[in-house]
Amino acid sequence: MKFICRSFLGFILALACTHPACSQEKDSESGVQFVADVSGVGTNAAAFLEIGVGARAMAMGGAYGAVANDASALYWNPAGIAWVDRPQCELMHNEWLVDTNYEFAGFVLPVASIRSTFGFSLITLDYGKEAVRTVDRPEGTGETFTGRDLAIALSYGIAFTDRFSFGLSGKFINERIWSETSTAAAIDVGVFYSTLLKGLKLGACVNNFGSKLELRGRRLRTVVDPDPSVTNFDRVPVNYKTGVYPLPLLFRVGVSYEKTIGSFSQVLFALDVNHPSNTTESVNLGMECGFADMFFLRGGYAGLFERDAINGLTLGGGVDLVRRGRMGIRIDYSWSDWGVLENAQRFSLGLIF
């Protein structure tokens, strides 16, 4: 137990020590100063993997690494599914930015005899239809193309003790635009610990550790004339090579505390520290107030301290119609502020069997 606590503390300290310091360097020849430290935004592929799932989690600002105890834990921290005591399914529809649609479906099946839980999840981001445009026909050729991102994951969580669990997810990732596609594989690894202090929980997870993505497809194949001066060598088959980009690797450490107030209500506070590979560190904050274990109000703030962050305030609520021995339904809603990009709204439906 002491080892686990020390490991969590060491991880948090390591994140603090690895925060990049903003600095400037001077070109000795030109005398011009330039910024040497950049955040790395836009340098990774599969950015859809950074979009949070579950209206409950997002209403709490994405501070869910040490809260995840339902089917949405398949995304946030696979170790959290080890504490699910009944089969669950969660479906989410997200009206994402610039008229795109983000969908999530997850299912978890606990096996009490081996203190384990198995899970499956599917994530898609649909970009809709766009007109095909060329230099000669900038208004469109009459053709259309589509784009879609996809992630499929199989997860396993096991409770080693009544307080400590471990989780692992294997992912298949695919991105497609028109006829070009790219695929990658990745894993998520997480741990979850319920401390001796009642209501205090810790969680940590590494997300999207895997291979790189490179677009390939028939639209990248063509023929060229490498040397117009040579008449008998004018149609050479070529294949355009696109860039190779890594996945958005993320280290997340979270802490949550739940307190019962009287016999009618409870309050939950949560905090996540995020250390991504493609931007600066940030903190997510969240709070949930529950009444009669049925009605919930939530609020939070995402991306606190992140450089150039445009998202922030989150709000939402939900209704849980869950009773032991009966099938239950959970309905949640969240609203997230995205500044100049307006807002994102999520709707989740949870089914407990």
C-alpha cells in the first residue's frame, strides 16, 4: 500500500519536473530572437482520440481518471471497469465542432468469480460530405468525398485487492479521407486505488501508446513526366508519400473525493493532471452534487493552465433510475464552452442490466 502511494506521488512529481519551460534563443548571425519552445499542437495524428466520452465525465470538466466506474471508463481509465458489478452499456452522441458528429458505444461485462471485467468500445467521428475541388474548378467538380475516424478497443480490468485494480485496453485505429486510409494499433494502461480514507480515490493512466499513422490510397498514385525533353519516357508511375505522425500520447493522474451529506445528498470533487505529448500540461477540475442517488448537477473546468487553450467551462446534469435487482437507465447531458468555436453538447444513455 505504501509502495502504491509513493508511486502515485512520484508520478505526479515527475510530471511537474518535465513541464517545458518557455525560453528564447538568439540567432548569432542575424541577431533575431525566436521562441525555442512550442506546445506541439497539431503535430499528432488521430486527434479524435483526445475528445472525451460520456456526458457525465465531460460535465465534470473531464476530471474522470479517478472517478471512472462505469462503461465510460473504457476511455478514461480501463482499471475503473474492474469495479463495475453489473453488465453495463453506454451510448453517447456528441454534436462536435463545425457540424461533425462524434459517437461512442461501450459495453462491460463483469465476471465476479475471477474478479475481472471485460469490455468493448467503439468510437467514430464523422466529418460528413464535402465537395471535391480542383485548381481548375474551385467551385467543385460535382463529386463529393467523406471523412471518418474510427477506434475499436478490447479492454480487461482486474481487482487485485478490494482497493487496487489494473486495466489494459488494446486499440485498433483507422482514419479515412476519400479513398486514403491509415491504420495504427495502441494500448491504454491504467491503475485505480481506493485509499483508506473513505471516499478518497486515486487513478492513473497512459493512453494511446502505439504505432504511427500514414495515409495511403489510390488517389496518391499517378503518372508524371520527369523530363519533358525526353520524348520516349513521359509516363512514369509514382506514389506520393505522405507524412508519418504519432498518436496523441497522454499521461493522466487523477484524485477524487466523495462525501455524503446527511441521508439525502452527496458531493463529489475530482481533479486530473494531464501530461500530453502534443501540448502543455493542464488540469481538469470537476464537481458533482447528487440528490437521493437519482438527480445530479455537475460543473467543471477543462484545460486549466494549458497554453492557448480555448475550451474551459463545462456544465451538465443527469438522472439515474437504477435499482438493485432491476434493469436501470442513466441519462446525462453536458455543455462545454469552446470560445470562438462556440460550444459542444453531449447526450449519454447508460443501460445497467
